[in-house]
Amino acid sequence: MKFIYTALFTFFYCCSFGQKMPDYGLHSVRITDTDRTILAEIIPVNSNPDVQSTLTYYWYATNKVHTLQGGFSGRLLNGAYTETYLNHNTRTLGTFKKGLKDGTWRDWDERGILIQVVNWRSGIRSGSFSFFNPDGSLKESGEYHKNELDGPVIFHESRDSSRVIYYNNGKALNGKPRSLFDKINIFKKKPKPGKGHA
């Protein structure tokens, strides 16, 4: 009888440790700083990225998040990223992909008022953005293309008035750009030759 109890105990003991244990944050870090708390995922990547000298990489080592243009020297941030103020309001919310900002990133002030929303693609600002005033009203909105302002950027000067500046690859244009339709419009009137012209 003693042998049976020993065999059953050994069997259940081995079975309980033979199962896959759930992940309780093995691939995430929590860092408490003097003015903020960081919770970042460092999910292992299949392969290291082809490092580009123009991009800024975010990585974890010695209980700190580090940034470095054109390189890294630790575990790349990969996954969700959250910063909170000491009053527990969210400060920054976004996602990293192999150490680079990716997707929508949001920042708030300590009162919980939205400061900015910027879209990123593999470490480059790309897509829509919005910047807000301290009272939460919209200040500026537009789009980035490969880290450069591109298209109409709207500056909200007050709740009732705004102005638009058009950009092309980061350079401000004088007025609205001509569309492709304007350039090839076959119905556009051609100037008549003046007197003295054949």
C-alpha cells in the first residue's frame, strides 16, 4: 500500500511540472523611475534587424530603456510599451517592432490631456498625426510620409479659424499644389495668339 501511495505521488508530482507553465511576464520588464513607471515587452525576435544608421533603436539593459541611433546593445523592445506618471495616469502608449516605433503612439500630460498622436512605420513617422493644445483642443493635424510633412497640414488657430499649408516631401509650397488632372486637362482653354503672331 505504501508503494502505491509513493507511485501515485510521484506520478502527480511529475505531471504537474511536466505541463507548460503560463507566461507571467517573462518577456516584459517593469522599471520604476523618479517620475514615471515603464512597462515594456521584450518578446524575443526571430532575427536581429538590419540596423540602419538613420533610425533610432530602443533596447533594454541594466534595468533601463536605452536609445541609440544606428544600433543597439541589449534586448530590443518588441511589443507593447506603456509609461505612466506617478499619479497612475498614462504618459505614453505605443508598440515597438524589433526596437523601432511602429503603429500609433499617443502621449498625454500629467492631467490626462492628450498631447499628440503620431503614426510610425518601422521607426519612421508615416501617416496621420495630431498635436493638441494644453486645453485639449486640436492644434495641428496632417500627414507624414517617410518622416517628412506631406500634403495639407491644418493649423487650428482657434475653434473657429484655421489655415492650411501644403507640403511636398517636407517643403512648404506656395498655395495649393496643382493636381495631375489640372496638368493634363484637355478641356482647358488654350491662350489665343495675340496680334502679330502667325
